[in-house]
Amino acid sequence: MKKSTPQLVKMMNRELIINELRRNPKQSRADLSKKTKLSKPTISEIVRELLDEELILETGVGESSGGKKPIYLKYNSRFNFVVSVLIENDSIHFALGDMSGEILTLFKQKFIPHSDGTVIIDSIEEGVERLLELEKVTMDKVLGMVVGVSGIKMDSDDMIRSSPTIRWGNTNLRKELSSRLKVDVIIENDVNLMTIGEFYKGQGQNIANFVYLFIGNGIGSGLFLNEKFYKGSHSASGEVGFMMIGDENNIKQELGVFETNYGLFGVSERLRELEVNLATCEADSLLHILQYHQNDARIKEILEETIDHWAKAAINLISIIDPQAVILSGELVNMNQTSLHAFKQKIERFVPQMPEIKVTELGSKAGIYGAFHLGLAEFHVAGFKYKK
């Protein structure tokens, strides 16, 4: 245990006051003294320092109950910021969040799939600079940046071992971005961040055990077990794209069997082989195209086979985890009523216990919120550590 020192006690008291104001804004000094059990002189001293540092702000004067009118205080959630960058399919999402984990600015830009890692890093650098410029925020106010990428990260050297959409090569993404932008950087799997975001802001709230299933160019899942996010021994849990689902002889470099055959790239390849004119359907979703053209027997066969195999992945996960819920994301949200019914029916037929099937309402924002939560837990101001 750390030896108790005046400095350590003061830092703990600072955290106590800031976290109390963050959870319950608009409190007076007297209110804080009652809530934290700290003496009024201690509260006055620390509040004065926090006001000078602009970590907290005065928000107005309350009604007097016989003595001096109380001055209300609140936590300054815009004292510092966290940058979130999420790479999903062929898009890079940029977001700036405050110290309450709320989105202030959000935009995305497209990139060409299978681009070289250095091209993506250039785009991230330019996007972050634009993001800060939009909110008139300087880099010294940014606590850190969390980047969500598809693929498996090797924790030992921060190299990305595999990715369905980007050729990272020997690029050390964390080191490169940190060097260019002069900020602390965390690299995390994109689906992991989405799973964390669902737990705190989305369909996973108040659910102790759930599976998050994402279908895109790559296929992945995230696990929350007993209210804790599970990463596995090598940070590779939930990599369901490597399940032996589909033709095991049809496999591409850096992709698993399942995502080679039934990720969006794999399904699109089969569709192109049919040489069917799909120009009549204006949609940016592959599933929408398949569903729109299912009067064509060949396309209907691909659609039904794809839904069937996506359900098999859910069956395998449910049989092992026995979750309360499965949260669907990515291309899965584009299933129409017929496709969703077939998907659920297949699962219910084979699992020992049917969980609730839920569709994300956050979309890619789940990854943004997950990044903010992770960043706020890891990056902190001197004398204040963020607590949920």
C-alpha cells in the first residue's frame, strides 16, 4: 500500500470533489461537504484551486435559507478532450469528445479498401487536425487519442497482425501517430470498442452477459461477461471471422475462412460472378441489393445462404457463452423482416437456450462512445482520474 502523504490525501480529495460534481452538477460548497464528508475548510481550499485551474466553474447563486446565498458549482466537462478515430469498412470516423464522454463533433471520410497503411496514417493526421480546428481546440487540451481498427493487434509491439481492409505491413500505428500528433495514443480493435460503447450507451446497458456480432468487410464479435469486457489471452477473443464456416479451401491472406466466404467482400465476389445488372437498385448496403433483387433465383440463393451462415456464427457463440442477449451490428442491421425472421428461426432451432436478439441503435457511434470511455479511463488530468 502507498504511504499516506499530504499530497496523496489532497489528490484523493480532489478526485472525490470532481467526481461528485461530474455525477451531480449544481452543488454548493456546503452540499459538497455533506456529500463527501470533507470539512468545510478543506472543501473551500480545494474548490478555490479547482476554480483557478478551470476544472470546475461557478454557475450562479441560489436562494438563501437564512444565511449567505449559496454559489453553485459544476464540473467543466470541456476542460480537456479525447479524440476518437474509428476505421470501419471503407470509412474513417473522427470524433471529439468532452470529459463527460459526449460527442462534440463527428464526421467521416472514405478511403479505398486495401490501401497502404501510410496512406491511412496521413488521412488520420489530416482528419484530426481538421477535427480540432472545427471546435477551436488546441492539441495541448487533448488528453489522448483512441484509434479503433479492424484486425488483430499484437500487444507486444503494437503491430497489427491482420486486417481485412488495410495493408499495414510493418507500420507501428501507435508509435507513428503519437510521434506525428504529439499525443498519447491507444490502438484497439474496432469491434471491441463498439462492444464497450453498447455496454455504456446502447443495447448492452444493464446486461451482464452479452455478445456483440458485427458483419462487415471483416467479421468480428465482442464479449461482455459478468459486466466485464473479455479480451482473451492475446487480445484476440471474438475473432469469429476465423471460424470454420464456409469453404475452407476458399481463404484469402489475412482473412479467416468465415469472413473470406461470408464477409461483404466474399459475398460481393459471388454476386459479381453472376454478372447480373444491379443498376436499378440505388443502395449502399449489399444486403439491401440482395433483398431488392431476390426475385432472381440465383440472387435469392446467395441471400438465403448468407443469412443462414451468419446465423451459424451466432449459434456457435450462443452455445458457448449462453448470453442474455446478442446485439447485431454492421450489415446485420440491414436485414428486412423476412431475413431477420429467417435468421432468428435458424438460431432458435439449434441453440440450447434462446437469448434476446437486439439490433444496435448506435451504429458506428457505439465505437466512438467505446473509444471515449476507454480513453477517459486511461488518460487523466494531474490530480484527477475519471471514474464511471
